[in-house]
Amino acid sequence: MTVIHSLRTKILIIVLVFLALTGAAFVLYSMATTVNYKQLRLEGIRKTVEFETEKVNKVIAELENGAIVLAIDGLIYHQSQLSNIGEILILGYLRSFPDAVGGGFWFEPYANKNNFRDGIYAFFDNKKGDVRVDDTFIKDEYDYHNKNWYREIIEALERPYQVIWTKPYVDDAGSYSLMTTAGAGIYHNGELIGLSTIDWEIEEVIKELTAIKPTKNSFVLLCVPEKDYIISSTRTNAITDASIKSLPWDINADSFTLDGVRYMRFGRNMDNGWLLSVQIPETEIFAEVEKQNNRFSVIIAISSAVMLCLAYYVISKLINTPIKRLTTDVSRIALGNLDTRIEINSKDELGQLAEAFNKMTSDLKKSIEEKAKERAEKERIGAELNVAASIQASMLPCIFPPFPDRKEFDLYASMLPAKEVGGDFYDFYFIDKNNLAVIIADVSGKGVPAALFMVITKTLIKNCSFCKTPKNALESVNKKLCENNDEDMFVTAFMGIYNISSGKFLYVNAGHNPPFVKKKGGGFEILETQPGFVLGWMENAQYKEMEISVGPDDIIYLYTDGVTEAMNVNKQLFGEHRLIAALNTGKDCPPKELLSVVKREVDKFADGAQQADDITMLAIKINDVTNASVKNLKIEAATEKLGEVISFVAAELEKAAFPPDIITSVCIAVEEIFVNIADYAYKPDNGNVDISISTKEKTIIKFEDTGRPYNPLEQPSPNLDKPLNEREIGGLGVYMVRNIMDNVEYSYIGDKNILVLTKNHPCRT
């Protein structure tokens, strides 16, 4: 059975839920406030106890300091043996410190050789309102040596400047008030000879401390734990001047239960060993906040009920009726009657909603008609884009292997556009039978504009008839692209030319991603490039050529940023580090399988995320087709090794059926190059030369050394028209090498000087 709730009911439920959440929020707020209030309340009580004890500690500190001062004064008196000096010192101190009611010096038996007892005591005389010396002790032979206060202090003293407090006692010498005494030792030459005392009347202090009463049933305990003595307690039936052990609770416990009541204790130790402890019933501490919370809870409950009733009335009166009318009219529209008009004239949101429905039905009728036209147009554009994609794909070399008769290399490329047509492209073609050009490029933007610009760029590069080097090709194309480039489009490109006979790879980077290169036996690494300006941006941009030497099993991998910038569902980029890992996974594969490995890793990383950019890749692998026709010799760069070098080269030339006269001339050129390396490359150190010779189609002799960089081809040719004695020294040997060989090339790659001599076979030219 389906239960249909009216909108009014739903709104009332929402209001009710809102009120419930508000109440819950208030409860949580009240709980948090209660916790804070309790903490503040406890902290306030602690501060009160600390404040009161600190006031007492201040007096205690002054009294202790006074006892030490009087001990020093007592030593002065002992050394002078002048009673008037001792009286002056005692009277001066007591008059400056009114909290002390008395004080004096008391010496051990015969500390003064002439007297068994010796001492001076002064006190505040209430009748005279001044301090005076009491001379009755000695006259009456006051036996202070056996008094409790004297024995308590003298027996506890261990070192100079130590202050000992006596247990509180009732003064039996006249005032009969509660007092305590602070005493310090008088030392002469390290020997205790007496003590100084300061008497402190503590009844007022006790009254002030025990007056602390945070709640009705709280009580205060003032005691001396070290002496197991209760000074005062405000608890009913409490016994003062008794042992702490007689108390029915632990004075050190933070909380305890006494007579069925849970108490919290707030204690503070004073500097003289007293303990002030305030015990408060736990229920009385937090009684006020609980009363306040209950009052607020009642107010919130009543307010919530009133608000709910008011909401019910307003919803019924102002909202429910127009909504019913709106629901009826909208039901007609839902049945397909787009000519229905909703008649609600109110200016509130319901009226605006009615106007919106009326406009929606009108727009919907127009939209249905326009959708039909748009669908037909999209189908036409889609068909045209499919044709454009086929045309673009046909412009890129797509037959592999592209040059079946050339075994020197293996090449494969692929382009996967992000849309129907893309802006990436690759190309490769022979400039001549010995030089292979490879290009990869990425046009800014996507779709049809990028595809058109791609076609223009590719055509310009390939049709540049005079462009025999990457530098010339890209500079020429850049100028043409800058002409009438009103849309400010540009191309990033990388172009390289591989010289098959020498193994040199000459390249230029026009703002493109640097390729990766793998040398034989190693892993893929980023190819060092000099990034130049993108094509089509700056008309007079100049590009710098760079060069590396590649050999059998070396691979060069070109790509566009659609590979490294491929994203997964978490918007993470594939990145160069994942690309290098993928390349090294397939580093021993042919180019086609290598590109498949990379694409598989990109798809695995993307995990179903839509491709955002064109993905274009090209790889070329150098094959070893020379087999045994390449011979190598590694030898020390020393002139005495020249014979071995000549024998090595001559033997290979004889195998290739060179005539004796050409063998002799080639050996002369080899001698010139080897002697130059031996004399200049490593001096004063020693080093090696790697010499290789290939005689398959052309004879190619290559010298490689790791000595200091030196290009012998930069030597100027000698002027042979001058007399011999007028010619400048040097240059004749290089001139002779140039004339003997058909081609001489020098390059410095990595840390190596590389000189390549080429000689055409007389029978094959």
C-alpha cells in the first residue's frame, strides 16, 4: 500500500525535525557550557585558596628573613658582648616589622663564658604601644634551655641560614594568644652557639583562612602535617590542637566520602609547612548551573511547542491551497497538454513557479522543434568529421615496415586523436639514400582548427626542397607559419636526421617534449636537447642543432605530451617517471611492440578516464646489418703503435679488394690522423683510441678518443701557391687527408672526439 504524504505534512515534519535538532543543539551546548562552568567554578575555588595562602606566604617569607637577620645580629652581639648593641638591633627590626610580636637572641650554656644563660628578648607592649626589651627573663632565671620551643628549634637546626618553625602554641607569658615561632641558628666559626627567634601571633591569620566558605556546608582545615598537628578546623564537632590522624578522612585525597556526602578537596601547602585545605560537598559546587540548565530546558520546550503550532497554521493558510492548485495544473502538463496555463496570481515563490511552468511549456514546444533540426545537423557534422578523420589518417605514413629494402633500422609510429580529428602528427622520409628524416609535432588546440594547421605544417616541412638539415627546415617552416597567423596558433616539433653511414643523429627541438634514447645494453634516458621557440610564434626564431652517435640496438623514442599528461580518474598525470618505467619494460622489444607496451601502461593508468589529448609516438631502432664487415681495434694512442694501426687498416682494405695505390694513400691519411691523436689528445697523460673500419658498401674508418676536445678540420688549408719558405706551419696534413678521402667529418659527442673518414670503393662508384 502506497502512503502519500501532503506537502504540508512534509513541511511540518521538517519543522518538527528542525525544532528537535535545535533542542538537541541546545542540549549539547548546555552540556558544553556546564563543563566549562564547572571548570571555571573549580578554578575559582583553587584561585581563592592560592590567593589566601600566598598572602600568608608573604608574611612567612618576611619572618624567615627576619629570623636570619637577627641570627646575624646575634653573632654581632656575641662578639661585642655589649648588651646595648643587641637591644638596638632587636628593637630596630621589630619596629620596622609590625607582624612580629616579639623576638630575641638565645645562647647555648656558657656560650658567653661568664654566664650560663645569655639572651635578649624584646616584644610589643600593648599598654605602651611600642616595642621594649623584656629584662625579666635573666633576672628571674628563665630556663629557656628546657622550653619546648627552644628544644624544638635547636634540635632541628642543621646549617646556617636554616629557619625552623615551631608547632603553634599558646603563649603562657602574658598574652595567652596562639603563636608560632621561627628560629634560625647563630653560628660562630662553624659552631652552633645559639639561636634567634621571632614570635608571630597567628589568631588573626587563622580567622582569615578559616573564613573561606565557598558553599553552605563546606569546611576548612588548617594543620601542620610534618608535626601531626591540627591548628584549626571549621567542621562541626572538630577538635583543634589534636593529631591529624584523628581525622576521619585522608587530608591528601582530592576527593572523599564523609558521612555519606561526597566532598572535593582544594589544598595548598604554605612555606612554613602548614596545609590549608578546603572541603566542599560536590553537589553544592555545581548546584547553581544545574538549576539554570533546568530553567532553560523548560523555556526551550515551551517555545518549541508554540513555534510548531504557529508553523502549522501558517502553512495551512498560505501555502497548502496554492500548492494543490499548482499540482493539478502541472499534472495536465505532465500528460502532454503543453497548452495548459497555470493560474496563480500571488507574487511569492509559488507565483514565480507558476510563471516558470508557463514559460517552460512554451519553451518546450519550441525546443522539441529545434531538437529535431539540431539532431539532423549533428548527424551531418558527424559524417563530415568521420571523413576528415579518414583523410587525416591517410596523410600519415601508416604502412609498416615503411622501407622494406632498408635493413639498417626498424621504425614504427602511431597517432590516436582525442577527438574525431587531432593536432598531432608524425612523419619520416628519406632526404637522400643515406639520410632519414623523422618528425613529431603537436599543434596547439584540438579538433578541426588544429587538424588544418597540422596539415599545413606537415606539408611545409616535407616540401622544403632545400632543407637538408633540421635547423634549415624548421627555420624555413617557422617563417611561413608566422605569415597571416591571425589565430595565433603554434606547433611544438622535434625533427632529426639519421645519417645511416656515420651513425650520427642530428636533431633540433622546437619547444617539444625531449625524446628518450636507449643505448645498447642500457636503459632509456632523456635525450639532451636545447629547447627552442615553438613554430609559428616568432618569425625570426633561430634553432640550435645537436648531435649524438647511435649504433646497433640503440633506440630513439619520440612522443607528444598526450602520453605524459594522460590522467586517471583522480586527475593524476601519467608523468615522465611512469613513461620511463614503461619504456624500460619493453626496452628489448622492436619499435611496434615497444609502443604497444607504452600504450598499454597508459590505458592501465587511466583506468577508464576519458582521453584528454592526442597520443602520438614514434620509435626507431638501429639494426646491426654490418655483421663481420665491421672490425674494431682498441689501441694505446702512442706513435710506436702506428705500425699495428697501419697493418690493421691495410689488411681490411685488401680484403675489400682495394687497389694497392689506394690502400697506400688511405694508410697515409690514417697515419696522419693517428699521429695527431697520439701527439696531442692526451699529453702529458696516456689514453686509448678506438678504431673501427667497415667495408661493406663504402669504406668508413672511425677514430674515437676521450682526449681534450679538438677539431682538426678547423685548421685552415695551406696556400700552396706561396714558396715553401713563406708558408705558415700546419694544415698540410689535414689538407692531404681531405684530398685522399671522399668525405671527412668530425663531431664531439659526450666526452669523445669522433672523426669519420669515408672512401668510396673504386669498383662500386
